[in-house]
Amino acid sequence: MNKLLFIPIKEISREIYGGTVRPSEICKASIKLTSIVKPLNSYINVTNDVAGEQANSADERQQRNSLLGQLDGIPIAIKDNYCVKDKLTTCASRMLANFSPGYNATVYEKLRTQGVVLIGKTNLDEFAMGSGTVDSFYGPTKNLWSSEVLSQFYSYGSDDSQVTTRKFHEKDTWRIAGGSSGGSAVAVATGTCCAALGSDTGGSTRNPASYCGLIGLKPTYGLVSRYGLIPLLNSMDVPGILTRTVDDAVLILNAIAGPDQADPTSVQREYVPINLSETIDISNLRIGIPKEYGVQGISEEIAKCWEKVSCLLKEAGASVVPVSLPHTDYSIVCYSVLNRCDVASNMACYDGVEYGHRANEWSSIHELYKKTRSEGFNNVVKDRILVGNYFLLAENYEKYYVKAMKMRRLIAQDFDVLWNSNVDLLLTPTTLTEAPRYDEFIQLDNQTQCLIQDHCTQPANMAGLPAINVPIKLSCNKLPLSLQLMAPLFHEQRLLTVAKWIEQTVRFPRLELKNSCLLE
Ligand code: GLN
């Protein structure tokens, strides 16, 4: 079982179809592993009851030879900002600490009907506002790669010699998981599930994927339904996918993509499932290296990785060309404005009357709103609401919101110019460094960190483009270093093909559970 939890979904499915393992056995092992890695705080709620029922149903289907496909019996996790019927859906906020929705998010409903087993709901920055999973009502999530849990329970896969197990010293402080989908990333990295859903508005899926050594896919805006994903910035939110391999990400994407009547912003055209071949030829591709992504603050190791992968692509026959996206530097500033305007509006419904936290205050409805909202939200959310309302004042609207929207168009046009000049893909860093130390990360406030953390990821959300994080190698500190690929709208097939080529070429080290950590 120790090995089984880390192999690709297709192979686990083969075992299930072959009858060598029962979904309920996999489920039991996954749940046991969640308690072993509990110190990392990746789950807000482990959903034992749902998981047990779903695994038993999968067992029955296995017995009757009526399995539903490759996802039947596969353990997954979901970020706690997706609605799951009658299950706590907290957004890592006191405001929703006791909230259970009456319906399922479309993405979960689609996965459920294909037989997945829901292991739990994962930790995040409150309402997905952040880039570290350090601003959660339930406490921060720790990165597996920098914790004692790694040296105690995990080893590197036998096929890789570039690493030796990291030694821990008293003075070692733990690293952040990245965010805001840090809980989902750690849930996958630790092997408690094969895949997890994150959300990505400015980088929240790709950032933790980068710091945790995972594939992190942000699909084209509108390709995957947002129904049941509690909104942050409606015109940029997309469900994200975190997995250990590109093939696993493809399986999940194929399961959740496609039009949805319940989400008017989902693209109303039939989804053609992606199918990647094992032998990949990249020799006819033109890959752009945008100079604006080589910013100050980029670590020497990331810069070297970027150069190294560019060389590998060139050696394989691709043409790798320097390009420019001149409005990149304005992207994150405009995002801050647009984000706060949407936050001011989206958070207005949390008033203590209909659902969510309600303060013990009976003097007047006004006082009830005031006390409920000041108790329910953390300072990051409160800040964003206040600033958003300021931007939306009649006298400021043109100056901030409209101006940011105009700039958004220019940023999207920068990409169009490249795609129209035959650039097929872009290669950039995802994050500027390896995972930062927690104590150093929290020296800067949430907003300042977002400016740094989201620099490379956020422009894809501005333009709605698909983008993916691909882990490349371990740093001197034995922490994951990653890069990002971006593609034109709806070119997931091309994006994932090249991601798979990089994956096959760089062979990022795979983790396994040590034999001493027996899961039966
Ligand atoms: N860090 C960004 C923010 O806090 C993006 C978050 C996200 O993608 N959900 O707004």
C-alpha cells in the first residue's frame, strides 16, 4: 500500500480493475496517512464518513464488474472554498466556520459521479486571499519538504540519485506551503490523495504547486465551471488542479471541464477530452521567454533552472526566442485594485442574517452587521473590503476601477501580439525562489507578499490564459524549484504536452513512504 498511494492514477486504476486492491483499502490507508501528516495542517476537515461510503460503493461496483472509469475509487481532496452538500465549507474563516451548503459545486459533482473518494476539505488563506496559506482561521499549513515529517516518514524514489535525504537541525524553521491552495498541495505531496482541487485567481494553484514540487494547472477561464466555488474575483477565478504527474492532471481536467448551465461564465461549447501521447515531438514549437519575468528578486537557482530548461527545449529542436510583454509590471497593481473591488461586493452577503457567523448583538440591525463582520473576518479580508469600497466610491470609480480595467485589456493584448506572431507557448518562473521560511515570510504583510508572490502567475489570470506549474529539480536546500508554461486560450492540449515533455526530461524526484511507516 505504501507504494500504491504514490503511483499514477492510471496504474492505481489498473490494480482496482484487476481486483488486486479494494477501493476501501486504499481509502483506509489514505485516511490513516492524514493522521500521520496531521502536524502539517493540510486538512481543515477529513471527511471519513463520506470517504467510507464512497469507497464501499466503489467496492461494490468492483465486485459487480461495473466500475465507472479510471477515477473510480481514487482518493481526492478539495479546497475548503468549494461547496460540498451538507459538509462544512469554511473558506478557512470564522465567518463560515459552521456553514454547510445545500448543494455540491459542479466540479465535485462531476468527480463524485465518476466514483472518486473524497478524503477531505483542505486548508487555505481565508477566502483564498493570500499566497502562503498562513492567513487561515485554522492556522498555517506547513510545507512537507521542510518538515521533520519528511525525514521521518518519506524517502526519495529509487530511480533518482540526485538527492540525499535532508537532515534536520534544531535551527531549521519550517517553510510555507505557498497559497492560497497550500492545503491541497500538501495533501497531494504527502500522498493522502492522488489529486486535489485548488482555486486560482492570481496564482493560488500554481504558487503552492511550485513550492511543493507538484503539477499545478490553471485552465482557461470558463473551461471549468465555477458553480459552487465561493467567489473571490469573479472574472478571474478558475478551479485549479494539483497532482503529482501531468497525466493525472489530464484525467482530472477531462473529468471536470465543459459547459455548465449553472455557471453563465462557463464556455458553452463541447469539451474535447485531452489525450497525450507517450512520445512527444516538440521540434516544431516556438517558445517565448518574456524578458519582463526576469525581475529583481529572482534567485540564482531559479534563473539557472529557467536557462537550463530553455537549453533543453532548444536541444530537442524547439525554437526558443526572447519576447516582450511590455505591460507586465502593471498587472499586479491593477489586479490589486480589481481584486478589492470584487471583494467589497462579494463579501457583502456575510452579514450575520442569512447564514454564517452571527454576533451576539441585539441592539440594532446595524450593530449586528458591524459586530458580525468585525468578528467573522480576519484583518486581511477587512482591509480588502475597506479599500475596495474606497475604490468604488463615485468620485474614485473612473480613477481606479475603470483605469485598471483598461490596463487589463492592454495586458491581454500583449499576449495576443505574441500568439499572433507565431509564439506557441511561454516559459517563465512560477515563483521567484524556493519556498520561503515561515518566519521570514510573515515579516511582510499579506498585500506586500502578494505583490512578490503573484508577479509571474497573475498576468495569466488577467488574460484568462491556461498556465501550468512544472517542478524541475531540488535546490541546494533540497526544496522544489519550478517553472511555468503559459499557452493561448483553450490550448490546454499543447500546454500539457510540453509540460509532459519537461516532466519526462527533467525527472523531478518522486517521494515514497518509508517501509517503517506501514499502511498495511
Ligand atoms: N495572492 C492573490 C490574492 O491574495 C491570489 C489569490 C488567489 O489566486 N486565490 O488575491
